[in-house]
Amino acid sequence: MTEFNLIAHIRQRSARLSQVLLGIGDDCALITPPTGQVLAVTSDTLNAGVHFPHDTCAADIGHKALAVNLSDLAAMGAQAGFCTLALSLPSPDASWLDGFLDGFLALAQTHQVALVGGDTTRGSLSINVTAHGWVPPQAALRRNGAQVGDDIWVTGTLGDAAAGLAQLLGGEHTDAALLARLNRPTPRLAVGMALRGIASACIDVSDGLLQDLGHICQASGVAAQVQLAALPASPALLALGSASALYRYQATGGDDYELCFTAAPAQSHAVQAIAMQLDLPITRIGRVVTGEGVQAYDADGALWQPNAAGYQHFA
Ligand code: ADP
Ligand code: MG
């Protein structure tokens, strides 16, 4: 396969969606944005050996490459619209590409995201996706709106992906439910949109809860107190050990792609109604206070000091 065969194949498998006036095949795509909304734009790269183990299957890589970008749109309260895909491949492997597209395009279809263009080059395996969504300008969920006295909430459960990765890297027996969270994260787009007008600040948990919540605190000029015993855990995670042994996965492990947000206490019923309606747990894990930084407390009320609050490149 040549570069042009690869592109033709991607084009042939991509869905045509109504917001796309012109998709893959010209110098640019042409898109019709909805009137009265602004574009939300985000870009994330996955490098083999850094963001996923080298032997990860192609469909999982395809899913994750799009999911991590859609998670950023979710954290902004945006509706997903369209994306581009820049692929760097060591060789023109048609069956790898088909596996990748299986994972990528299935998730794109679930959220009605159009693949409208990209770039295809030779190099070590690396995938960059840029995703665009829309949101009314005043409704976007920014990081800088947290107020002293707000509750801190998190969707779903935390720590599964980090625990799954630890099993993989340790060469241990791996748990399928944990690995599924690592390889197939679920972007919380419906929650993000439902939180418009309710959350005061929001971020997606990609690099570790305490670190990501720290970004909200810094942008908002506030501090956070987190109760570790309140952090939601899946049955698969709980099966691994005592609650305190799991804190490092839940509080500092990455790759959760859940939403962490703040909201005034008066919004608590509205938050619980969203959880019911979307059939997804949303758990109150702490409170916004004056000061700076994030403090985490264990079940005895003692301050908990992790080795690192989360993942950082070049650290
Ligand atoms: P140009 O040289 O004008 O940048 P390319 O030959 O790189 O164009 O790409 C041709 C068309 O195919 C463009 O519409 C581009 O957006 C699209 N394209 C290239 N690679 C990909 C890819 N990996 N996924 C989706 N579309 C792609
Ligand atoms: Mg061109």
C-alpha cells in the first residue's frame, strides 16, 4: 500500500455526516458549524511505548486515540463535531490499519464525530488526533470557575487503568476489566453537556486525580481537600487489596478519563439527577477551600503524601 492507497482506504471507510460540507480528499475539509456556538478544539498524541505498550492491539489504539480527545471535549461541556487524524506508521500495513479503523470509527460513530482529514507519514508509530466540538460560549466548562465552598465530584470510578497498567508492566496476571479501562476509556460527553450551567469548573482526569484537580485549583485561585476514602472504586479494583493500598492508583494513577468537577452545594440534587439519568455514579470526593494546592486525607483524617501527584512527561 502507498500513502494514497492508505488515505483512499480511510476515506472509503469514513462515514459522511451532515455537518461536513467537504470531507477527506481536498486540501482542506469544509465544515458548517452550528450558529451561535463556538468551536472547542483539542489535540492529543499517542506515542507507542509512551502512551500505550508496544504490543497493544490496533483496535484498542484506534479507540484510545479518539477517546482521549473526546474526553477533553467532554471536560469542556462541548458536543463532539469532527476530527482529523495524523498517522505516522513504520510500514503500510493494511491489516493493522483496518484494526485501527475498527476501534477509531466505532467510537466516532457512537458520538457522531466525522473524520474529515489528516496526514499520513512514515515514521515510528505515533497517532495525533485533533478533535473539534461546539458549545455555546457562556456554557463552556472552564478550569477557572471553582469557588470556595464548592463540592468536588468525580464521575465513574478511578484507578482501574493504572492498576491494569501496573499488572501489565509487572508481568503479572492481568484482570480483563482493568485492562479494558486502560485500553478502551469511555469519554464522558453526555455528562459534560449535562453539567453546563451546573459545574463551576471541570477537567478530565487523564494524568492522575490530584494533579488534574490541582490544575482547577491553580486556575481558580483556590485549594482542594480530598477524602481518599470517598474515591469511587470498581469491584475489579477493590479485589486487588485493602482500600489504602489502592489510593495511589485512584488518586495519582492516570488514564481514567473520568470528569472531575466542582459545583456549588445547592447543585447537589442536580448532580445526582444527572447521575441517575445517565446511569453513571457521580461521587462527592471533597470540598474547595481557601489557599492553594490539593490536600488528600486518609480515612483517619491524616494528610496523605503520594510520591507523585500524577504523570508528567520530562519529569
Ligand atoms: P496535502 O498534501 O494537500 O496536505 P494529503 O495528500 O496529505 O494532502 O492528503 C490528501 C487528503 O487526505 C486530505 O484531505 C487529507 O486531509 C486527507 N488525509 C490524509 N491522511 C489522512 C488520515 N490519516 N486520515 C484522514 N484523512 C487523511
Ligand atoms: Mg494540499
